[in-house]
Amino acid sequence: MGVFASEKKSVLLVHNLSEKLLLLKDTLSDFVRVYAVKSGKAAMRSLKMVQGINLIMLDLDIQDMTGYEFLDFLKNSGEYRDIRVAVLTSSPQQEIEKKLKSYSNVTGLIDTSSEAREIREMTGEFLGIQASSIEKGI
């Protein structure tokens, strides 16, 4: 049956590379509502303008601030601290995982070099969407 537009969960993609943003948006847009921005400040504006963001997919290397600074902003805000965050990385490392442990809203890492199917499945898992609902073409 698939996911109807009104039932779609919302994802905020924050990545400094336009090509990666477009690729991720294309990978996810048939089963989630995607808002894509390249900087921390744009992400902050998006949070204020868009109600009901369910997941933030955050690259740690973003424009105008670090991903950690953006995570600190979320952690210290009353309004946004409970939004789940999936950290986008091209090479998951133990060092990154250790640093992220202090952020309770970080749900996990997504390796951006993974196949589109894996990225879709992980995103669906973080959002609590059944696998059958994220299959392309449904």
C-alpha cells in the first residue's frame, strides 16, 4: 500500500555538498518528506519554519559551524533536543562514535558510501517505518 503523503514522516538533511544532498534527497523522497540544507544556520531556520521534523540527518562537516556545534544547539534547546539525529559520515570511526555518546538524541551513524537500499532501510528503521513501506515503487 505504501506511505501516503499525509502520513509521511519529515527528515531534515544537513550536508555541505550539493551532490550528496541531491542524492540523499532522491534516495528518500518517495517515502519521507525531505527538507535539505547545506549549513547549520539554514538547519536552525528550517527547524523554526517546519513543524514536525522527525529525524535530522546531519553531516558533521557543514557550513558556518561544525556538526558538533549544531548538536550542542539541539541538546541545549528545549524545543528541539528530543529530535532524533542520524549522523552522516563517509567513514564511520570509533573516535566519532565516542564523541557522539554525549548526545542522547543521536540514534546512529549512516555511512553515506552505503548503497541506496541500505540508507533507505536505516532511515526507515530510525523513523520506525516498516520495511514494506519503504520499498521503491509501492
